[in-house]
Amino acid sequence: MNIGALKLKNPVMTASGTFGYGLEFQDFVPLDQIGGIIVKGTTLKPREGNDYPRMAETPMGMLNCVGLQNKGVDYFCEHIYPQLLPTGGTYIVNVSGSSPEDYAECAARIDALDGIPAIELNISCPNVKDGGMAFGVTCAGAASVVKAVRKAYHKTLIVKLSPNVTDITEIARAVEAEGADSVSLINTLMGMAVDIERRRKTLSIGTGGLSGPAVRPVALRMVYQVAHSVKIPVVGLGGIMTAEDAIAFLMCGATAIEIGTANFVDPAVTIKVRDGIDAWLDRHGCLSVQDIIGTIE
């Protein structure tokens, strides 16, 4: 299972922001048996994130406005990275920034780490005031970030796309043209919750990103559309809770999938989904997952 030069043991990965650095889950799952672990969002400089409250439960999902809280790329390189190597896992760093130059510099720092074979470029986070989704909602903005990063980064480059656009296929083609090796989609949908007793917005910044099963039909539609619009591999995510959910994404054209919100419900869900996909393939006489990718016409 390959995404560009990135080799995956299986098609099941974790979505950034829902699995920490992976280390937090090693008591629940063997990290070296997950296809890929996409660590929490990393920026050039440390970020405090947004004020609390920044999470809210919704029917069939959750809202969050964490805001890319992290200690910066230098801290990751010096303190987190050395802890990841002994686990044997395949790690991908989710990179974000406030300008194309910020993205490129952060990516360059990660490029120097031999044990990190890929990055996921986050141009779609809806929970920050600068950067993030601001770049991902126009072709020109998305292309500018990917172009800058591609000059500074030489390994597998996955670009995470925003669903909060009119035509996601246009954005996908724009980043493909600038050298993206793959696209992942979807990031969260913009949403809002209201505290009717206090007569105010529930989240500190008013809006947040909606994730969980509620977004799955939208994610499936967008993955299908993008997979039929670009030649590079597509990574599908959005509300995947079971192996059956993952298989639907694969059939719609995803080469691999990411599991996000479900990790909060069941910390061992990644391995269960991996095993569930294998069992489904065996029952249906499929030799490998390749037999079902993109079979929905």
C-alpha cells in the first residue's frame, strides 16, 4: 500500500488531533500495526490554542475549536521525535502555519528527520484566526502554500482539504498541479452550538469544526468526487467508526483512510477496523484491499 513514496502496512491511519502523538495510545494498541499515525498539528512557533470551552457534543458527532495548540516544531524535533522511533510506528506530521513561508520552514525542519517519511499539510483547519482554512478555500491560496512547501520538503506530501468550499475538486486539482503527492479529505465542517440557558454560543470562539458520523455522507461524496478528478492517491476521512464505514470510503476511491473521532470512543478502534477490513475481504474472496479501491462508478 503506497502513497507516493510512503509505504503503509495497511490502509488504516489516524487523523491528526485525535490520537495525540500516538504515545498516549500505546497501552491500547500496538503502534507498529497501524498503517500510519498522523500526529497532532505542528506549527513553526508554539501556539496556546483557543480559550475554553472548546469542545461540545452534538448528535452523532462533536464540535471542537482547540486551535492547533502545540509547543512548536523545535520542541517536536527535540523531545517528541526521539520517543516515537522506538515504537516502530509509521509517523506523519500534520503541519500548519500562518503564511506560506511559515509552512515551508516548519516542513523543512521535519524534512531533516530521517524517521518521518511524510507530512500532511493542513490548509483546512477552521479553528484559527490566521492561516489554516484561509488558504484552503481558494485555489490560489492552496496552490501558494503547496508551492512553497514543495520547494522545502522532499518526501511524501499529503495535503488536507477543507469541505467548506463550493467545489472541492478545484482545490484538489490546484494542489496536485503544485506537486502534492496525495490529498486527504475531509477536514471538519464548520458548525456552531448554543447554550440556551446562558443565551450565548457554547464554544469560546463561537464556531468550531464538526466531526463524527454526522459528516460521513458529505465526506463520502467529496472523496468520490475528488478521486474521479485527480490522478494522485486520495486519503478518506470523516466519521469512520467501523470497518464497514472504511470499506465504503475505499470503494469510493480512497487508497487509505483516517480514523478520528472514533478514537475518543474506543482507543483500540484502529486495529479493530484493520481486522474488520481483512475479514470482509476474506469473506468476499478478495486477495487484497486493492481489489475494492475505486469500484463504485
